[in-house]
Amino acid sequence: MMTNPIWVVKTRLCLQSSKMDPNLVKYSGLSDTLIKIAGQEGLRGLYSGLVPGLFGVSHSAIQFGAYEELKKHYHNYYNQPITTKLGNTEYLCLAALSKFVAAFTTYPYQVVRARLQDLGNKYAGTADCVRPAHLRGRGSARLLQETRAQLVPRRADFCGL
């Protein structure tokens, strides 16, 4: 919770461009962004996107659960006791797959969080951010498209593809 203002600053700095609406606030760096957000929007601005950000905590729990399930299925498939030590390749593959499962299931929250933190978008809250997209036919499919667009290159970089 204490790092949320830093994520807001990061998002605002990343989303600003020379093509932005001239009426929107321009930022020149970390301290300038913090001061302007605090002064113009107060705590609400600094903590925008906090609720979806809290869902990020579940990422590790999902990854751990997925890893344990994959390991159990692996041992069952090869008729091995669950205590059988895996090789390095098996550990790496199971860890990478469980990370992908966790990232794919939790990454849409980051799309919602970024939308809430974007100065150009005015939402009343998390539900307001998600609901209009769903009613316009964008909803889950759009969140998954944005998730895939950002997730796949990151995993490909990690795997050396």
C-alpha cells in the first residue's frame, strides 16, 4: 500500500507523450509528478488504482498452488512417489509454466490499475472502470488482449526466445 504512489507516478510518466491533450498536466520527473499529483488530486490521486493493485498479492499464491498441482500431476503421470526428486529441467519447466498461469490469471488487474491511474481517464472507481468496457463489448476479451500483448513478450524475453 505504501508503494502505490510510486506506481501512480510510474504510470503517469509512462503514459504521457507529446501527443497528449495540451490541457493535461505535464510531468518532468519523479518529484515533480509526486508534488503535482498530491497538490492537484490529493490522496485520492496518489492512491488511484489501489483496489486492483491489492489483487496482485494473489499472484504468488496462484503460482505456488499451480506449481504444486503441476508437480503432483507430473509425478502421477510417471507413476512416481510425490517425494521423487525432479531434475533441473523439470523444475525449470514446472516453475515457468506455473509462473505463466499466475501471470495470465492476475495480469488483467494491472490493466485496470493502469486505466485508473491514467490522468486522461476519469473513473469513479474500479467497478466503473471495468463495467463500461464490458458494456461496450470490450470487457474480458479486451483485458485478455491487453494482457497477452504485454505478457507474451515478457515471457519470451525470460525464456530467451
